[in-house]
Amino acid sequence: MTTDASLVGVTSEKGIFTAAQTGFEPTSSFGAIVDHIAARDATLLCDDLGDEWADFIGITEDGGLTQISFYHAKHGVLSLGASPFHVSVNQATKNLGNMMFPDERMQAKLELWGTLYNAAGQATQIQRTIRSGEMDLAAILRRARTAADARRRAVIVTSSLSRQAVADAFLAIQNGQRPAPSFVQLYWLLQSFFGACSEIGAIGMVVCQP
């Protein structure tokens, strides 16, 4: 579990859209991913809506090493319960196989990533290919798909969890306090997520508020 301070100021998951908009609002979970959490990804693709594998897919190639990140964004009030995580964990888990970039599905994905992002009921000017390490996106994806040593990360990005709150809950348990049933459910839900990632050789991560 890691933290990012940008999530403290998040007020929505996707933000409000206008026809002339060219980027996601900085106070949205989407904006926090683009501007901060995935800022080091040389290639960043918005895959939200439709046949979505993740909200964003990031690829970084550095010194012969390849990192593929599937970002799943959620926003909500701070909580130590499992409910806010069910959708994110289910989405991340069911798309773990797509982290291998199945060849038979890539052409349709390339066509999607070459379009503008259309939110529900509102077209925008936001490019789905937010960043690309080079002009030939297909070549980047081919290299990522065939990289033998690729590091794959399934990343749940949420403003509804604080790492300090989790640390305080564990400290209370160590001091003999009985944990709330909702916290126990959260713990086991996250453990199942991390276990599912490990089974396919991926790394499960949660990015939350400090």
C-alpha cells in the first residue's frame, strides 16, 4: 500500500466534462492518475468505458526493463469498510489476463485508443492516448506483450482509504481491541486481490491517501 498526496484533494472519480475539455479535472481520481500517480509512465492510455480493461494503462520502458500498469480508479468518502473496494477489486481481478495484451484483441484496442474520450452524455476533446513513448503505439504494445521480464502491476487508486487510518486500526488490534467486522472484510478482500495478482505473476498495489 502506497500513498499519494494528490488524492487528498480529490472530489470525484472522473470530474465534470465539457465539449471543449482537453484533460481530466485535477480534482478527480482520473486527473490524479494522469498528473501524479502515472506521471512516470512514458505511454499512458485511457481505457475507461466499453470493453474496458482498466481506467488507464501505463507502459514504461527503461534500460531494457518494461513495466505495465493497469490503473483502476475509485472515489469515495474515507472508510475502513470493504464496500468501496468490491467494484475495484472485481474489475482488477477479472482483467488480470488482459495484462498480457492478448494479440487477437489488440487491433480493436488500438482503434479505441486512437479516438477521443466520450463521457456518458458528453463528448470531449480528451485524447485517449494521453502520452506515447513514440509515434508507433502498436510497436510499443508489441514490445510490451513479448517482453520476457515485464513487470505487471494491477493498481487500485482510491481516495476512500487512508494508510494512516489502516495503520491505526492495526495498532488498535495489537493493543487488544476487537476489529470491526467491516475492517476484517476489507482485509480479506485485499488479501484475495493480492493473491490473485500473485498467481499470474503480477503485483497488486493500492494507492490511497496518506
